[in-house]
Amino acid sequence: MANDLTTYARAGYDGNDNPHLCTSPAWYAHAFGRYMHDTGRPVPTDVRMGRGDSIRCRDMRFTFTTSAGRVTFIRES
């Protein structure tokens, strides 16, 4: 699937450095994977960008905000 970002999220979950252009979909997915790891959640699967400032993982939607190069995720559903 062309918009599948799971590989990038898995790299973040595994603790790899985020080499992607800041605010690109790959960067958000990588940061999301790190968030999933740091909050004790399972390995991300089926990761894709949502509408607006959101990212989807399985059947969950997370909104994000970015400030000073840091991203914060909030689970919406």
C-alpha cells in the first residue's frame, strides 16, 4: 500500500534515530513509533496519515501537535 507508514513507525519503536525530513509523513510515523514504545503500547501496525493533524494505527486515531521540533500525540479514538 502506497501510504503505509508502518516501516517508519517500527523503526521509531525499535529506537532507531529519525533521519527523515521534519514534518514529513515518515518523520511523524517514526516519532509515533517512539511514542508507542515510550508509553508501553504494542508494536504499531497499519500506520498511515489521517486527515489534518492526525495519524492512524490499526483502528485508533491520534492527533498531534508540533512545537520546537517535538511532537505530542493524543489518542482520539
